[in-house]
Amino acid sequence: MWAYAARRIVIGVMLLLALSLVTFVLFFASPADQARHACGKQCTDEQIAVTEKALGYDKPVLVQWGTFVKGMVTGREFPADPELKKTHPEFITTCDRPCLGYSKTNGVTVNSLIGEAAPISISLAVVAVVIWLVFGVILGIIAAVTKGTIMDRGIVGLTLIIYAFPTFFIGVFFLKFVVVKWGLLSYPQYLSIAEGGVGGWLTNLFLPAFTLALVYLASYVRMTRAFVLESLGEDYIRTARSKGLNSRTVLFKHALRAALTPLVTMTGIDFAGLLGGAIITEQVFAYNGIGKLTVDSANAWDLPTIIGIVVLAGSFVILANIIVDICYALIDPRVRLG
Amino acid sequence: MEHFLSVEDLRVHFKTADGIVKATDGLSYTLDRGQTLGIVGESGSGKSVSSSAIMGLHAGTTAQISGSVWFDGVDLLTLSQAEMRKLRGKEIAMIFQDPLSALHPYYSVGKQIAEAYRVHNSVTKKQARTKVIEMLELVGIPQPDRRFDGYPHEYSGGMRQRAMIAMALINDPSLVIADEPTTALDVTVQAQILDLLQNLQKEFNTAIIMITHDLGVIAEMADDALVMYAGRAVEYGPVSEVLTHPEMPYTWGLLSSVPDVTADTDARMVPIPGNPPSLLNQPPGCAFHPRCVHSSKVPGDLCRTTLPELLEGPRGGGHLTRCHLADPEQIYETQVIPEIAPMQAEER
């Protein structure tokens, strides 16, 4: 299993390299001129050329990518100018490894931008995944065992209706009614656990995380329902019943074990995707997470930040896949990693 | 004399969107301890459905069950779910057709068998383990203490079925329903499994209902044979009677369609023409009449209009047949036998 994990990690690293290269190439293939954008509207051609050189955009794409990869391993200094370091060391920003780059737009390293935004997105994702898993699985099981009744139709129908509403609508709806009109919750503002304690962290996260969870709830309810029904129709369920087990044991021990396994995969991938930022939810609740950072950087043509986010989000997805595969082998004895 | 198991007029109907499916329609039979009843018929003839009804496995479905199932003096159909659960796996156990799908893929075989034991006996895990290993040994699984922790996919087909048998017999049930226990196995393993079942039956004095579509299994295992067609018994009696003096064209058809290894290589098997009827919309009269080549020999279109009763034939001896033919014995001798491979004619 360790050999398997090691091999998967090597493949993952190669995937990340390819991912960053593609992002680089895509950006340079775009019609926008990085240097002109960084320099501003009033710049002369000479000034643009100087900016280009200072930012390293004058070098070929592959060389720039090589510098980026090297920075991931060894760390970098911005600007990479030995002369300037001697004369004015205070102008040099050091970026420790793994260095994701330097955002000219914000005047800080991408690492520190992401370092500020990531806890917000991670908190949001963690709370949301707990909410949608708990509700999705419970409602899905209830719908499955009451198949065909009003209960079943009510659960499936309601979650579908919620699913049909766009996230920004639900988010704004909650803000307007739950917060402003009814005053049930104070306006959510991100507090880290260090600042607000677990309680403050949770209360502030609840609304945005709930909004985010509602997006996934419908599909998890439907999937759980389908998997449980499928599992209940299996021959081994008949065997379990013919042993004289009560229906609770049959459902929870025999049916759910098999039914929930596919959910592990789905959850892993959805969760990893969210770690790369929940763009709309963060925007609606003005949470400065990775999602909002992505939008802001894209609007500002902040290439280094975007590449950093792409590489980070990519590594979350790759890592989640490895973890899911290993979990699978632990859950299902038929799966042997090799 | 009161029988150990007595099924009387059992009906299992399923309500569907298209109408009522009469999967089992008025089935009656009896069985004593140490005896084996072979139920034979095509897919969808109601073999498995009627047996699941005895186990009470239709609960929670749309099945409507009527009639009575007297088991050791108790009508099983009147028992509550909880009462039925106490009997299930304890007094009545079931062996299924495909042991790979009938075993849970995520739990070790030993654990699954132990679960069957522990649900009816208050024992510790360790005691259950000892008992299971004992049982695995009894059904002929080598190194049972090591195989206990094996998973179903690590067992061979025959071993899995042996494990299923161990699971069914661990509580020493008085009735075992074996639903095509050898269908998924290859022939040599089939023979081993049947031998095993027979030996265990002698040891535990178990009553066995053997559901199959393999007449060879019936011939080897059963004391009584019950031929089912479209949810009803069409022929029922001692196995030697039913297989050697069949009195119903459907049974003739089944016997004719058995391949014969000693027959001329050019000889063809004789299939029964047509398809089994839809259980939703059964033909009036005898359900078999659309496929029956002998129905024209019955005067007055009786086969098409009137369902024949299940009655004792001219040979007596508890051999019941549901057929309008006046003299089936003669038709069988003169018309059916010549069609069947010479081997069977010689046997007679």
C-alpha cells in the first residue's frame, strides 16, 4: 500500500507540473499584454520594456515556468536582482519554498495571499461538507426506506427545488431575511478559531457554509437514496434477513456499509474542489477566501496569483483522490492496491 | 398423521401497475423431517416465491399472501414479524443460488456465519468463532480457523456454497430451503455439494425443500417431487413415480429436454415449444394448453376452458396430476417415449 501511495504521489507531482505549465501557456497565449497591464495605461513603450524585464516576462514561457518550478523547490527572491540586493536589501521580498510566486498587483508573495485566504476557504469547506453529508445521508436513507411514500417524494422534491435555486439567490435570501429582517444571526464575518474560539468560528461560518451545503445537498440525498435502494435489493440483504436479523441491523450493518462506499469518492472529490475556493458563496458573504482571491486576481490579470491558486487547488484534488483510493481499500476488502 | 410442514392453498400475489401477478396460486404440499421435497419448474413458475413466503421474506413488499403454512403445528402466515424473525435462521434456514452475491462482500465469511449464530444464541464472540470453525470443518472447508477470516471473493465457488450451507445449518434448523443451491456451480462441485447436503440431512434429520430446474438433482436428492407451472403444482408425488411414470405433458417435456450423454450424437434434445405464460395474464383453462401438443386429444376443448384439478391418477400411490388427458400412461408409452433418447426407454 505504501508503494502504491508513493507511486500515486509521484504521478500527482507530475500532474501538477503539467497543470502549471498549461496555465502558463494559456496565459501567454491570451491577447493581454502582461507588462502593459502591470505598468499602467500611461506607460511609454520603453517603460513597458523595462517593466517586462523587471517582471521576467521577457524570457520565453518555458524558462519562466522553469523558474517557477525551481522556486517551488528552493524558494525565490523578488525581484531576482543581485545588484539591488547589495545596494537596497530592503526592496527584496524573500519567498520561502514552496514559492508560488509574487503578486505585483498586491505587492506581496502569492504564498502570503493564499496563506490569508486558505483558512477561510478551508473552514467554509469543512463546515459545509459536514452539513451536507449529515443531512444528505440521513435524508437519503429516510427517502430510501420510505420509498414511494409522501415522505420520500417530499424529501426528494424539496431538495431538488432548493437545488434549482442559484447559490447567490439563496445566499442573499439568507442575508436579507435571517440576518437583516429577522435578526436571527448577526452578519457573518470570518473569525478564526484563535480570534473567536470554536463557537465564534462556527456561528459566523454557519450561514455561508449552509448556503454552500445546499448546493450539494440534493445530489447527495438522491445518491444516498439510490445507493441504499440498490443495496437493499442485493442478494446478501436477503441472506441477512433470512438469518433472522432485525430490519435495523440489516439496514445499518449490511445495506449501508455497501451503499455509502461510493459516497466516499464523491465526498473526497467535492470537498477537494471546495478547498480551491467557493467562488459565489465567498463573493456573496464577502469572505476573503480562495474563491474571492481567484476572482480578484483574474480581474486584475494577476498571473502569479492565479497560477498559485491553480497549483494549490490541483494539488488538493490530486491528494484527495489518493486519500479516497486508500480509504476504498480499507473499506472494501476486494480492492487491493498494488 | 400430522405432517411436519404442511402448505395449504398458498397464494402469493403481487400488485403491480399492470395488474395482479399470481406468482403462486393455490399451492399445497407436505413434508416430514428427514425427507426432501424437490420443487421443479421453469424460471418464473413460482418455485422461489412460494419458498420465500414460507420464510416470511415478502414482508414489506406488495405481496399479498393467503393460505396457510403449518410448520410444527404453527401457521407461519399468522405469526408477527418478530415471531417470524425468531424462527428465521433458527428453525427454517435458506441456502441461495449464487453464494457470491448472497454473501456480503465487505465482511469476512466467518463473521457472517457467526452473525447467524449469535442472533439466536447469547454467546460471546469467541464461543461463536469456535462454533463457526467447527461448522466450517463439518462442511469440508480445509483449514477452517484460517478461512474464518477470509472474504467471500477469496473463496472458490464450491467453498462459498459450503460456507452458505454452514451458515444455514449452524443453528440446527429443522427445515432447510435450498433455492437452486448447485445452479451456479460446475458439475463436479455440484455432486460434492449434494452429497454434503444429504449427509448433513441424515445427521441432523432435517427436512429439505430443494428448489431446482435440474431433474438430475431431483432424482438424486428428493423423496417427493413437485412440478410447478405458472404458479401451480401440475404434478406431485413420490419422486420415483413422477420421474418414471409422468402423467402430465409438461413433465414429459421436462424429461424430454434433459440431454443424454449416451444418446446418438445426431440426436437432438426435444425442447418444449413456446414460452411460459405471463403470470399477469394467464391463459384460461389449463395454463399449459397453448404449448401442449396433446391438448387436441381431450374432447370438448376442455383444456382451453377449464382448469383441471390436481387429482390422483389411475396408478394411485399419492401421485397427483393436473391434466385432462384420459389415459396419459398410454400416450406416454406410445408417443413420448419414442421421442426421448433411447437410454430412458431402456431404463424402463
